[in-house]
Amino acid sequence: MPDCAGRWILLMVIFTVAAACSGGGDDAAVSAVFDSGSETTASAQAEPEREVDLEPAALDDDPCRPGELCLTIVADEPIGKELRLMLYETVAGAWPHAYRNLPTPSWVFEERPPVPEQFPLRLQMPIEGNLFAISTDPIEGAEVGLAIATGVRSIMTVESTDARGFSAGTHVYEPGAVMEFGTIELVLPAGDVCELNPQHPDCLTGDMFWATHMLGVVDFVPGAIYLDVADLDGDGVRDIVTVGEPHFVEPDRPLSDLKLGIYYLNADLTVRESEIVDAWTENDPAFYSPWGVRVVEHAGEPLIIVGTNIPELAPLEQGSGNVYSYRRTGDGWQRALVIGNPDPTDSNYNAMIVVTCDIDQDGDEDLALSSAFGTSAVGSWMENTGSLDTPWMPHLQSMAADTDPAIRGTLGYKCTDLSGDGYPEVAYNAMFDIPNTDPARYRGEIWLGLNPGPGGWDEPWDKVVIDDDNWASADMWFHDFNGDGHADLIANQIFDSTVTRYVHPGDDLTAPWTPEIIIDDMTSPSDMWLADMDGDGLVDIVGADHTAHNGVWYRNPGADVGGMWDGSSIFRDIPMPGDFVMVDLDEDGDLDWVGTSMTLGRAYIVEQVRPSAGLVATISLPDGFDQTITRLVITLANEIPVTGMPVAILAAVENTDADGDGLNDVDQILSPGHDLVLAIDDVGTAGDYHVVVGVYVEGGGQFMPVAGTDLVAETDKVTFGEGPVEMMMGLELYE
């Protein structure tokens, strides 16, 4: 079973499906030859039954054979423990600069050779039976580039510090063909992107400022995946409850690391105390592979709901898919079974992500169920009765007879009224095998279960297929984006690195939901949130970019603008951000990010703050500007025109490729029709100053602008030191 990480339910499915289908890799061997003449063994899993021929030979005497992937790796020194080889479907013009951040690959080799004691290293790897597909597209006929990274603990988790190398060119894959990629140099990244280029688009925060607070200790809840925020102790301050499943990233961890924990918070966002509510033990093994968690009100008290994983869809093999609840009794919490699965490999009703909503509109939160295997269907749910004696009433559906037999499960994601009858529909992602594929591939669909209302809850719900090709949506939300009175669907696609808006079809929910990709620059979009972040009356999208370790918010461009949504950074250094909520936790009038880190096994808060001496400048080029920019400079000055040294240089960006991403730095952030919103949380001084922006062009100045050539924008004096200053600055030809 490959070690696995990534967004929750989707990666759980794909990676553990790979575990069930990885037998072909057992026959794959890696031939590795070192110039030192030493002999060793190379095998991704070091399995004793694999025989690997590593007889020393001259590199030139080892030609690539049909059906093999071949390359020679060079490096200055050994780095990391093993080599992860990844194939990216691409086009020659985009390779490799568009892949420097190592997004989700299309295919990965299951064999992971160890890093040798010295280089060069010659690898000759059989392709057939040695590939794991992340793409739904077949590899035959695909143009692919090869990337290598070290220290990768899973298919999805490439740390920014991992050494990496890229093939100089690409190959079109054909079965049995020779794929010789030549020599690839393995190097450490040149540096942090935001240190090399602080004005890189991924590093800009838009017009907001953020401060990160890590909570508690590392591995308080190992592999922390999901969370919820609720006042669990009745003190008027919301607390954080989280569950963890670390085995996706580190499969050898003990089962005792499976935990459910609570952070009890103070009003100032610090932790007053923490508590482990439940954990796996040999004497009490019920808490096995926990997954989702939510808090609902039941019988007038908070009730914690936890979903657990099921066999063949989890990193652990003995899952049941049971759903548990926890109610406070005295000084502790009492666990109860909400629904169990006596034979989970045959039929399974589960909570997984834990989707709660008032399905029967009686005033309390019910539980919309996911399902798997022979019970894969829409419309199964547990009714919240509010009674302590019989707290839940099941409404369970059977799988429809015409369901594709390759289905693995239907995973509930969101619940909202889409028909206008007052009763909420439930959105699902359905997961399927693609039979007879090598490497084994999978596909997904987005389904909608239509709530029939009273009298029909125990009959089959009608199903609408919103998208028959979405592998795999990691989160879904609904909102009326075009003001037509109908809520559109926002769904991401973690392996395509996209977010899509599906337009509500109107009165007929069975009509086509027109898709429009609105975000395409995330590495692995996982959890999302919808909120008006900038107060302009338009709902924006907030997303966790899971394997890029980033949190980003995307500004809604509005109906008159259209096109893609521009992203701004919230954070970019929290490893493997998981589930999160946007909530005004400190009640200061703005939204804060409350989330978990799988890698750190802890919760964190990224607080939205207002610095005392901040600047937010929106800078725009004139229409029709077609000059070649050489430099962008933003300064503070005592007087206009500027005759001496500026009081402060707030930003100076040369229009070169300082961060090595293949694009000039100023061109990425400022162009006609694309304004630069630059937020600087500390201008370094207080008092009254002019803000001056200069754009130098070819043939223009170096330190002072040239009249008739360079562009300048300047303000009247503004006061710093009394809170953030916001301004619009339109560049004009310097006279």
C-alpha cells in the first residue's frame, strides 16, 4: 500500500484503491548503476521478494530498452532518503517552468529508489505495472515530462525543501516505446519564492493583513484532518474539536495515534486547556481511522459527531465506517453509536466528511450519510429526534439497480435547498473504478439527491448528474453568484488543480448545469469556504492549497468582469493545511481562518489584523500601455517633485525572473487591465508622507524617471501611524 496524503476523502479513495491494485508493481524492478562500481539494492518498499540487478557497469554501456523509462541523475551530494519519479502531462512550451512548484502529477512510479551515497545514478525502470494513475486520462499518446523529488513521503506531499530535478524535454508515451530522458540534475530549491521575490502573485495578500497563531503542541492530534468550531464548555467562547488520521502520510505510526481532541479557547485566541476525548486502544479499538467531525445541538446540548473510514477506502484495512456521537456527562464525554455497519465490505452507511443539515426542516440538524459498495446511493440520512432515549431515526436507501457496478461510493459534501420548496438537497461525489485500465484509473461524478419532502424520505430520491467527469471533487459549496435567485455550485477538482462554477439551470434541476472554470492556479485545491472577504458585497472563495501548504482567497470579479478570479495569500508556510472554517473568532468584525495541519497534528488560527502603519495601494497602468517594463519602485517622500533620497523604499522589483518560474516578476503582477493590489503591513515610519510609484521602461531612467518615457503616480501627503492607509494610484506618463 503506498503511503498517502492529500485531501481527505478523495485522496483516501485514490490512494487506498492503489493499495488494492498495486500488485503489478511487485514484479517491477529498478536497475541502478553507480559510477563508483559499488553494488546495492534499489526497491521502493525494500520488499525481499524483489530481485534487482545492480551489477556495476559503465553508464554508456546501459542503453534504454523498449518499455523502459531511463535517466541518469546527477547531484552535488546525497539529499533525502528516496527518489519519487513523477510524470506530468504537459506541452513542450510549458515544460518545465510551469511545473516548478510540483503540482499534482498525472502518473507516478510506484518504485521509489533510495538516494545513493554518491552520484551519478543510472535508472532503468519498467513502465508497465509500475505506474499509478492520478489522471483520469489514459497515458497512451500523452506528452509527458519527468520530474524527480527527494524526501517525498507520499504521492501528493512534496515539501518546499525537497530537492528536485526536471527533464530537459518531453516524450509522447506509446506502449513499448523507449523513454530515455537523458541526464537530470537534482538540486535543492534556490530559496523560498517569497524571499526571492516578495511581490510574486502567490505571496501577495491583496488588501488584507494576517497573523498566524499555532495552537497547543505538535501532534496533539496526529494527522489532524477535520475540525469544527463550537462552544463546547458553555463559557461563551467557541472551541475547536478535531480528529486525525496520520496513516495517509506515515503508515507505520501506531494505532494509538488515532485521536479526537478539543482545544478550549480563551477570548484572546489562546488555549486555556486541551483534552483528548477519545483514542484507539487495544482494550477499546472502536476509534479506528476517524475522519470527519461536526458539532450539532441535540436535546439542548452540543453533540460531537465523528465519522470513521471503511475498508478499501482507507489507509487502514479494518475500517467499519461506523458513526459515533459524544455527549458531555459530568467531567467527561460519553460515546454512543449513531449507525454501524455489520458487514462494511458489502454494505456501508457512513458519515465520512460528516454533513449536517436540517433535512426535515423541524429545527434541528440531521446527518446526511455517505454510502459505499452495495449501498452506494443518494438520500440516506439519520434524523435527529432530539430524544435522549432514541436520538436518531434512520432513513436508508438501497443502491439503484442501474448503478455502474464499478462504483466505490457516494460521498456526501453539502446540503442546501436548490428547488425552492424549503427542503434541502444533498450534493455527492460518486467514485468509480475504470475497469481494465493499466495503470489502474478512476473517475468521478457529481450527483445531486433531490429531497422529496415529507412522505417521500423513505422512498428512492431522484438523482441528478451535475457532472459526469469530475475526478475528484474535494469540496463543494452553493451560492447565487449571478443574482438569478438560484444557488450555483462551486466544486474543486484536486487533481486538475481547478475550481469550477456550475450554473444552476433554473426551475428544472435536471437540466444541464453549465460548467465554467474560474480558478486554475492552485496546486491541490482541497477544502474551501465562501465569504465576502473584502466587503464589496460579492462572495469570494477561500481555499486551502493542500500540498502547496498555502491558504488563498480569490476575489469575485463580479458579473461585469467575468473570467478568472485573482488569488491573494493568507498564509504559505503551514504544512498540509486541512479542514478549516472562516469565522470571526475574536469578534473584532472580520473573518479569521481556523484550520488544522495534517503534518503538524495541531490546529492553528490565522487572524485578520489591522496594523497601525500599513499601506494598501492599488496601482494601475493606463489603457494601451505597450512598453517593456524594467523596474517597479514604490517609495515615501517628503515633497513632490522628489529631489533627493526617498524617506523609505517600500518595494523595488526588477522585471527579471528572480524566482526562476520562467516569467518576469513585474509582468506577473502589473499589466494593462490587471491592477496590482499591494499590501504592506509596516511602512517603517509614522507621519505625513507622499506615496510615489514609478514604473521604468526600456529607454527610461534608472533612479530618476525620464520625462516622456517613464510612468509615475503620486499622492498628496497622507498620515501613517494611525491605521492602514488605502489609495488608488493610476500611473501616467512622467512630464
